[in-house]
Amino acid sequence: MHEVKPAHVITYTPDHGPVGRAYWRLTSEPHDHTPAETAERVRELLHDAVAAQLPASGPCGAMLSGGVDSTSVAALAARLLPRALDTYCVEFDSDKTHFAPTELRPDVDAPYAAAAADFMATRHTTLTASMRDLLGVISATRRARDLPGWGQFDASMYLLFQRMRQDTTAALSGEAADEFFGGYPYLFNTELTRRDTFPWLGDGPKLADYLVPELAQDGDEKARYAQLLGEVPRLPGEEEQDARMREVLYLGMAGPLAVVLDRKERMSAAQGLHVRLPFCDHRLVQYVWNVPWSMKCAGGLKSLLKDAMADILPPATMTRQKSAYPHVQDPAHDQALVRVAKWTANASESPLRAMFDTPRLNLLLDRIGANELRARLPGGASGAQLLVQLVELNAWVRDYRVALP
């Protein structure tokens, strides 16, 4: 089974099929607008995208983290709607005790979201999730995917959409702006972006490194990287740095962005909630794609977007550091992941045991349990987050009775 590629349709005929055909693709062309003209055009395009995606009638919700992306969308929607906009944020009850700043998550969303909601005069709801809440819906998130998922990352979004669905069937989200406008810290680390590989991987270990030799396919990652580079629409004569960052952004759109959109779509669909993404409007994407990196982020992360939206965003949003979608920081959660991973690696009845080099994987699990890996992982992630996919794969194989050769 294969998923349909983005921007493709599949045609079946009595004599042939399936045949895939792209109905839209990015094109690269020179950008001749000044910085001021570019910011103005971005504002126009985002405004039009939000207006087009608002529901024709009834209430409308919006995800709101208090960051630039979600607040930009919410601010435009609040101005366009004839009624109050409902905004929603998620936090964890363990944040006060266990939250520790990292590069990718320097602070928690809830205070910034509440301040932005007050500034925009929206009706705001903060959902506070406990570990019990998250664990209570994990199995439902797997059913929503029918595939191994992302554990608590899926669960918190599932709970948030569940709460939003109580008030509305349509909502807006600011997702995808990071990939189009340059919102991740690694994009400003030239040592990472100049590597001939996916720059967000960093130097930390990967679960694939611990597969048994007959399953380890070192060439898969390199082949995927080469394939994506071959797809990048080039612009002849482009400055070297701009050309490389065009490649890096394309890689991010095909990689992390695909994961983000897939999670949003599956978790919202499971609730009967239609979440719309103005930043994915094809006209906006096409325009921003051709803004040179040297202009797009001349003032730092997403400086172009900030310039475009500065007059309607609260000051705290404009000056806030980039903070990714929240995840729970709870030692009990990390310890539980390590326990399940150790069972998966060592138990004779574990269906995945034969897939891994058990002695080497056990050494990794011991290091994770001792919290020795954080400094090597991208964005300051905890080592236990490496194990989510292992734990989820184990559960998926068990729940769906998948027979492994």
C-alpha cells in the first residue's frame, strides 16, 4: 500500500492504473520586490487565505500558542469574523514542577496564549492535561492513525481537538509557517545546514542505528536525501547561500512538515473537526518560496512574517523566542518509556526483539535512563523521546496482530 503523494491525483482506468499525476508544484523564479513590498504582499496573501478559510456561518475556533504563527492567523480571523473568535491552548499540569527550558521549547505557551487572547479580545480556553489524560487517549490516537504514532504528542493534540469540537466544527491553525518562513533554530546553524544530509538530525543517535545488520539500510537515508535534492526547483544564478537554504527549506517541507500535517489531519478528523491551514494556501506558499533567504530571515527567525504582521500582534508575541508545539516533561513519563522499551528489546515474547542488536540497544537504553544523552539531541530533547517510535511500533504490532517475518 502506498499513500498518494502530495499535490497528486491517482487515475484508474479499465486498462491501466494506477497512474499518478501532479496537479500542482512549486516553481522557482526571481523575486523583484523590495523588503517592504514583500512584507506587504505576504500580509495581503495571508489575509486572503484566512478570509477564504473561515466558515461561512457558525462559530470558529483557532489554535493559539501565543507565538507569531498562530497569533497572526487568529488576529486576522478576529478582525474578519462578525462574532467573537474562540481560541484554544494546551498545557500540562506537570509544567509548574517539571518544565525545563530547551532550545526548541524555551518556555510554556499558556501565559503567552492568554495574553495574546486578551490583546485580541477572543474567548480563550486553556486545556490542562494530566499524564492520566494523555495515557487515557493514546490507544485512540493509534486508531486514528492505523499506524504507529507519536505517543504523547498525538495525545495532547487529540485532547485539544476534542475540547475544541465541543464548541465548533471548524478551526484555524498557524502550522506550516516555520517551514515556509524559516522558524527553526537549526536553520541558523551553518555547520548543520551545510552538511550533506538532513540538517535537523544533529549528531544524536537514531533507533535505526541499532537494527540488526540484515535490517540496517544505511543507504535508505542517503537515497531519500538525494531524491529530494533532485526534486528541488532550482533558480539559475541564485546566490550560493540562498540556493542552499532553498534546498534546506524544501527538505523540511518534505520531512518535518509532512509529519506535522499528518498528525494534525488524523487527530482532528478523529474528532470530526475540520482544521484549516491558511499558511498552506498555495498562492502564499508559492510567493514565499521565491523570497530569497537573505531577505526572508534577514532579522532572524521569521523576520519577514513578523514585519508583515507587526501592527496587529501583541508586543510579547513579537519578542517571544520560537517555541515548538509543547510536550510533557515528566520523569514518570520518561521512565515508563524506558521500561516499555527495555521489555521490547529483551522479552522473549516481544515481537520486535529480533529486529534489534539487543546488547547495543540495551546500552543506549541505560544511557537514556541515566539522562546522559540530552546534550547530543536536537533542540535539547530528552533521550526518552527517541523511544516513542519504538514503543508505538510495539503497540501497533500487538494491537493489529501484525506478523513479522
